[in-house]
Amino acid sequence: MAALRIAVFASGQGTNFQAIADSVREGKLDVTVELLVCDKPSAPVVERAAKAGVDAFVFNPKDYPSREAYEELIVQELRKRQVDLVVLAGYMRILTPVIVESYFGKMINIHPSLLPAFPGMHAIRQAVEYGVKTTGVTVHYVDGGLDSGPIIAQTSVEIMEDDTEQSLTPRIQAAEKELLPSVIRLIAAGAVTINGRKVSIR
């Protein structure tokens, strides 16, 4: 069976992109990373992709008349590379139906909370300020809503009494770097099925 062909969307540091690239390089993940999509030309993840030998589609959203306009180009790039799975890994833009409908059931996102708690921006800060004792990381399918798609897997992270957003963030990131490659591995093995909101892993 041919290796799963994936594209990673990211906007910032690219720590999750790096975790995927490292897992592939170390032989722990049998996929090929075909493309990085990034909406910030100066983001560190662009350099990470170059070092990993991964092509990048880098764009400035302000250069386009609408989100749909640049998403149509992205979909063309994905189809050209025959991408099987889109992985949102710190991509900070709301997607339109142009991409969501084209890749529904073939697009996942990683979010730094135990969804449905604390969707949207600054999830780690939200958890600390709310005073919950446990937060974590969620990988879910993308359905067009805000972090609202069917949940594939979650990992919990304990919040210490003296934690701040800054002290908690590295532990969340460590959990992300473990969970995301493991979910991609399951999808690549054909072990994940989706039925409405229920996701089964065999």
C-alpha cells in the first residue's frame, strides 16, 4: 500500500510540523509530507520545511480579494500533489467551505485543550484563568465550525496550582508532539472510522 500523502498547514513556530517530519525521518511514521501551507511568509515553520526538504505554498492573505480566492489555489496545490490527508497544526485561519467541503473526513486539527472546553484562540490561557485542574490536547476532524468537529483522540495534562500560561505551554506542546503523529499513524493504517460525531479506532 502506498504511503499516505499529507499536507501540513501551519502559521507559526512549526513545532508540530517538526514532530511529524522527525517521525517520518526516524521511520516511526509511514507517510510522505508533500506540502507545507503557510499564511505568514516570515514564520519559522517555513524554514523548518526547507530544512526537511518539503515544498511550501506560502502566501500573504492580503494579496487576495477573499479567503475563497486563496483557498481555491491551495486546493489546486493539494490536488496536484494527490494529498490524502490535510493536517492543521497551528494554522491560525478559519477555513471556508472551499477547503472544508473538498477535504471533509480527510482533514484533522490539533487543539491545545480538551474540547469541547476552551475552543478558539488562547486555549491554554483560558484553561488557566478558568481554574480547571486538568486540560490537554485534542485531535479532531474539521467540520467548518470553530474546533467543533468529531474528536479522534485526546491527551490530558494536569494543571499545577502555580501554573501560568507560560509554564503550562511547554507541557501542552510536549503532549501535542506525542499525540499528533500517533493519530496520523492510525489514520495511515486505516484504523480510524468516522460515523457522524462518533470516531472509532480499531
